[in-house]
Amino acid sequence: MPLADDLRPHTLDDVVGQEHILGENGLLRRIANSGKLTNLIFYGPPGVGKTTVARIIAGNAGKKLYKLNGTTASTADIKEIISSLDGIEAIGGVILYIDEIQYLNKKQQQTLLEYIENGDITLIASTTENPYFYIYNAILSRSTVFEFKAVSADAIEKALQKGFDRLNKENNLSVENGVLRYIATHCGGDVRKSMNALEMTYLGAISVEGNKHILTMEDAKQVTQKSEISFDKDGDNHYDYMSGLQKSIRGSDPDAALFYLAKFVQAGDIISPCRRLLVIASEDIGLAYPMAIAVVKACVDSAIQLGLPEARIPLAQAAVFLATQPKSNSAYIGMSKALDAVMQGKGTVLPRAVQNKHFDSAEVKNKGQNYLYPHDYKNSYVRQQYLPDDLKDSVFYTYGENKMEQTAKNYWTKIKEEN
């Protein structure tokens, strides 16, 4: 039996982490202890205790327990469980535990709904994906969602110590200083992955004098290589880290920006941060420093041309550069307002002066484009209407409070007052 399964907790007190819901006064603990089990959905990254807690709660409920895995379950499997509800064992209802419920299609989830509603089935489900995107709304509305979080390194280290003690009970082992801590901090808050890393280190332990085996730091580093990256390119965590990168830069925190960038670099993904850094240059720095886009484009091009590991250098330059620049989203906000006007169907008839035609049909009374060429006037400016009539008084762009935009504002205010 794998070490992670051998040490799987059997009570809520033994679960590592999740104090926010399983602590002394945690809501999930109180629900579990109430004796009145409701439909539950556990959401969070892998290896943080979702399946373990579901099994503990289901085991304490005193009801018949059925288990399915969403990756392999079929509609026939679900119907087979439902067909057994008339048996003696199902009196009082049963608990159906579905691991990775996000892999059930909508029709399969709808099959469950009728039996969840009448109380024949109490559903406990776990998912690594955002349930509000992947689980049928009717099931969500009848369930309570609890979010499980990555486990802290301190908590994992304590669990690893128990794992080492279990391995050492039947073997003559020793471990180099810092090995357990290193594994605990390099597995992305995943207890199961940490346990597996410890077991792999044990299986490859170096034999020394007296038939003694030693778990080394070098082996620990090899088995945890890149394992701290707990997201994939389509997973929620990927977008969480992407959001963290942009919000850190927007909040002018270069340290946090470098941290989130490092997550992508360590995962070997440079395309995602390249695209996001280019967006940030225009969305969050914008007209406060218009050359930001050019600087970031140069950094991004360099990163792509260099590839990893050197790509981390220009990407770090871009992240710190953007985080330390003045910020403005005035152009972004202006574009959003203009798009709203377009979506509302406004501005379909353009002023004659801006149209790209140089003749008028017979029914047009005032013939001629009547366009005033600004460069023929002082300061290359002359008043004329560019927006359609139904939008002529609209203001989409408002100057930001930064030095660059205020300078432009003062310049144009002066010139326009003279006309």
C-alpha cells in the first residue's frame, strides 16, 4: 500500500490543514457532527484532503455508502445505484460519493437530481475545478460548497515526520537535515504528493555502514523537481497565478510580481506571462507612460528568442518595470465606454465630414464633404464634429491624474480655448 494511503486519516482530528472549515469551531466540522448530513461539494487543488474528509463524513453518517469516480463512471453506473434504492440497506437513504464530479456530463448530473431532491441520495462530491463552471446549477443550488486550500509547509512537515516514523519502524533509516522541510515546501501544498516524494526518496535511499539507509537532500531535490507547480494551462490555478501577476503589477508590488512570474518560469511556461505582460502594459500603465508597451515588447521578444532558462531575465525586467511605473487605465476605460455605445446600436450615421466619399447624390441638399483639414489651421487644430449626431456630446476618454496625461490635458485645454 502506498505510504499516502497507509497514513490516510480516519478522523477529522487527524486531517492535515483545512483549519478554516475543520477547526474546533469550523462550519464543516459542525455539520459533520450534527448528524444531519446535507449535500456537500468539496472544491480545491489535489492532495489537500477532499476525498479523505468525504470518506470520514460518509463513514460517520450511518448510511449505506456508494462510491463513483467521475473519470470512469457511466450513466449505467449511476442507474445501477439508483435501482438499489428499493433495498433494505437503502432505508433512510444512501450516501453517494463522487470523486472528480466535474467529469460527469450534464445528462449524468441531471440523472442524479431527482433522487437528490427527494432525499433518496445524499451527495458528497469532490472536484479540483471551479464547481460554478463545471457542475449543473440545479445540483449546486441544492448543495453546500466548501473550498479546500493548499496545506501549509509546517502542517505537511508534521505529516511527513509521521510518514518517516512509519517507514523507519521496519527499516534502519536516517535522514539528512532539512530533507523533510524541503519536501514540504516544494510540493505545492499537496500532502499526497509530499508523501509520495518521501516514499520515492526512501525507495532510493543510499545504503551506508551497518545496513543503514540514508535519505539525502540530493534525492529529495530530484523527486520534487518542478512538483511545486500545482497548475496546468487549462486549470483554475493557472488563471489564479495569472491574475496574481497582473494584480500585483497593477498594485505596484514588484516583489509579488516576481513571485507569480517565477511560478510560470519554474513550470516552463513563458508564453502565458508574455501575453499577460503585453496586456498589462496597455491596460494598467497605458498613457501614464506610453512607451511601456515598446519596452515590454522588446523584453517579450527577447524572452521568446532566448528561451528558458535565460528567458527569465528579460521577463523579470518587464515585470519589475511595469510594477514600478505610474498607472493609468484611462484608455482602457474609454474603449469600454465606446464599445458600450456600439453595442447599443448608436452612431450608425456618420457625419458627412468624416465619410470617405467625395460626391453626393441628388437628394442631398447641402452638397460637399465640408471637411476642415486641421493642418491648415494654427496648432493643427480646428473645431468640427467627428462623432455621429446621437453621440456628439459623449465623453469616452477622461485624462488620468498622472503627469503624462495631465501635461497633454493642459496643452489641449489651452489650444482649444483659443479656438
